[in-house]
Amino acid sequence: MPYASDSIVLHQIGKTFTTSRGHITALHNIDLSIGDGEFFSIVGPSGCGKTTLLRILAGLDTASTGTVDIKINSGDRPVNSMVFQEQSVFPWMMVIDNVAYGLKLRGIAKKERYEIAEKYIRMIGLSKFAKAYPHQLSGGMKQRVSVARAFANDPEILLMDEPFGALDEQNRIILQQELLRIWELSKKTTVFITHSIDEALCLSDRIMIMTAHPGTLKSIVNVDLPRPRDIAAIRTTMRYNELFQIIWLTLREEVLKVKQLELDAY
């Protein structure tokens, strides 16, 4: 789908690490534009640099070459919020304080930040647990708190690094649907890393497929499945299966390259 403007523009992004074994190139010459309000997913074989790319977008790492331009719509909002695979809630804080934490750091008054936090706690279906502590929650509930905190902070872009990867299938589907519902309301520019083709198809507007190490852009697939989406329903459609095959056949070549490199190393 067309976007009014680009939220993220990457030009010739490369990343090289220096190790005891010499220089290792993780990313090579990535050119990419992500639209304002787009849900953009990245898939690729293990070790292709997906997380490194996300860390560069988050400002947690710097590119060795190239430039990153992120559109700033408002100077009083954070540039990004990141949701990690590992549960990152603060164990000594109640749910409401975890969700409101970023707002507190921004200096927003307690009454206002609690009102915002309560809104997102309702969205993720945890209103009854607003005063609970993380040890009283399941793993899936803790990850809901992480998602709510990221949205509540109202960043320019939302970065998600396999946020549901450690969850069982049932909780993963529930959280995917919750994420879709919240995203439909906010249309927040989102960059989402996953190993799951299914997850990428269920959530995304476009999917970037990366090559094996060193990682670069191999192809981009437009996900022309209608929105709003019901995850169970779209999995039964012919177009979903067509897109799955397109992505898998492209990705399979890169996965086999990784396997061959592993065999050659022995």
C-alpha cells in the first residue's frame, strides 16, 4: 500500500565487528525505506544480522557504513521503544507502574501517566491485574505488559525483536491478535523481527527477506491480505498460502547456505 511519507530510510547500511579472529561483516549495503505507519517485518536465517539491524535502528549500536534517517513528527516524543524477546518488566513494580515507566522518565505527571497506562492495560486485557506484581503473572501476561509499555510511551517507531518467540503457541496467537488490535488503533510505524513466516504474514504490510551472513536485503514481499485481520481466518485463505510459499522458497535458499557453511566448518 502507498504511504504518505517514509518514516525510516536506510542507505548503504553496513556493520563490521572486530573480533579475535579478525573482522566479521554482519550487514552489507542495506538500502531500505519503511513507510510512516507501516507494519514491517524482517525474516532471515539465523545469524543474518536481523537483531544487529534493529539495534542500529534503536540507537543501541552504530552502523560502520551508511546512514539512518528517522522522521521525527514530534519533538516531545521518544524516537523509539523496543520490545525484546526476553520479558523485560521490572519485578519490583506493579503492572501499572511498569506500563507508565517510560512516561515517568519523560516527566509526565502521575495522574496523566496513570490515565494513559490504564488505557493500554485495558487494551491488553489486564485491568484486573493493574496492581499486581510480575511474579503474580504468567509469561504471556508479562509480555503483554511489555507491549503495553512500548505503546504507552508513544514513540515515533516501535521496534520488536521476536517478542513472542519464547511463548507457547496459544499465547503467541493471543498476543499476535492483541498486537494487531492495538496497532490498528495507533498505526504506529513498527519494525518486527521474527523467525516465523506465519507470524510475519499475519501481522505485516511488507516483509523483508534477508540473505545469509553477511546479511543484506534479498527481497521484499507485499502482504496484500485485507485488514483488519483475524489470524485464524487469514490462515485458511488461498492468498495466505501463496505468500507463504513465495517467502519460504526465497528464504529456503538462504537457510541451506547457512547449513552448508556449518557443514564446511567441520
